[in-house]
Amino acid sequence: MRVDEQWVRDISAVDYTSRVTVRNPKSIEACVKLKESTNARVCVGRAGTRYRTETLLRFLADHAAANDSVWSDVDESLVDRLGFFKIKTLVRDKQEYITRPDLGRKFSKDTIEEVKARCIVNPDIQIIAADGLSAFAIDANLEDTYSIISDRVRAKGYKMGTPIFVKYGRVATMDAISEALNAKVTVLLVGERPGLVTNESMSAYMAYDSSTVKPESQRTVISNIYNDGTPTVEAGAQIAYLIELMMKEKKSGIDLKL
């Protein structure tokens, strides 16, 4: 296969959005149209009862990229540059993070006390970022999304809390932080579990008066934040709009009428 007339060693560099590998298709135009309508692995052809070599290699490459994202760490120079206060859950390392989801939802008492002592209390808006299951998602999307949210929220005159980055964090960490700081609206930007389409997808979980005793239905969610999903600029604007709506209605999740 060739890209820009040069041989490519990395099969993941090939654009498969319109590449049809079915041999002698009845309608190449129909195949291209189908490929462009979905990220699914369609119109790839076969060799007997098996995948073609090219299809299998691309599958393995995408699977490896997903694994890399799960096992990698967020670039901490990014969160430092954005001014995030860094904390960690009870998880000791990445292996434990994968095998003990419960520990990724909890903090030590010392960590909670440090948050109370070093972060702004009683904020209107508390922004949190967590690595989740995709470090690459945070690396790729956090800066633009956070910048748009913070600019729009400040323009509305809301009191912004100290931005917090949680290493080895899962969604429920937002509840403990919200309770500790008595935040009105809490927003968690977290890396999604990567798939074979992308390893850079981020989600935003939002809640009014987030609490460890409230159900999951308290959360409002925007998912698939990445270049080929919901772009960061659009996501940031949507999140800012929802923050304003939550502040006005004093509710979130299934109680918030959009």
C-alpha cells in the first residue's frame, strides 16, 4: 500500500475511511459511500473464511493503540501548565487501577484534607480532570476544552474553583471532591475506555450539588469528545451552556430538562 507515493511501514497511518479492500466489488461507489457513513470495518473483503492480512494487521494495530492508551500516563507537564492541583486516589499503580475499580473512586483522609486546605472552597464551578482509561484522551483534548469552559464561565461571573487533576481517577471521584469543597456544579473531564476506532475520546460528567449519596442519574454526560466525534471547541461550548443551565435550574441529570 502507498501513501503519498511512499511505502508506509506503519499500517495505522493509512486512512481507511474510504479504502475498499473487497476484490472486484459490484459497485465501488456504493462501497465507498458505505465506508464513509460508518467507522465499522465494512467492505474489507476476505481470504477464504479468514480476514485478509491487511485487515488483520490494521485490527491488531488499532488494538495495540487502545492498549497503549490504557497503560500510559497523562503528560503531567500539561496539567502543570494549566494550573491544575494534582492529587491521587487510593490506587498505587496502573495494574491496581485496572484490577481494583473501587480504589479509583476513593481518596485517603489526608488527600481530602489537603484538597480542603489548598483549593478554593464554596466554588460555583469546580473543574476536575482525571486520566480514566485513556491518558491520550486527556493529552489530546483537555487544554482546549478546559480553556473554553473556564473563559465562558468566568465571563458569566461565576466563582471558579481550583482546577484539580486526579491520577488513577474514576467518575465517582467528582462526588468526593464536590462534597469536600461544597461546589455547586462539578465537571469531570475523563478519558473514556478506548476502542478500535479511537483511543483519544474524552467524556464530560456534570452534576449539580454532586454527592456520594446521590444516584448515578444525577449526572449529565457528554461523550465522544475528540476530533472525529464532538470537537473540543463544540464540547467546551456545550459544557459551558449546561453549567449555566444547571446553575439556573439547580438540578442536573434526569431532573434537568434540556
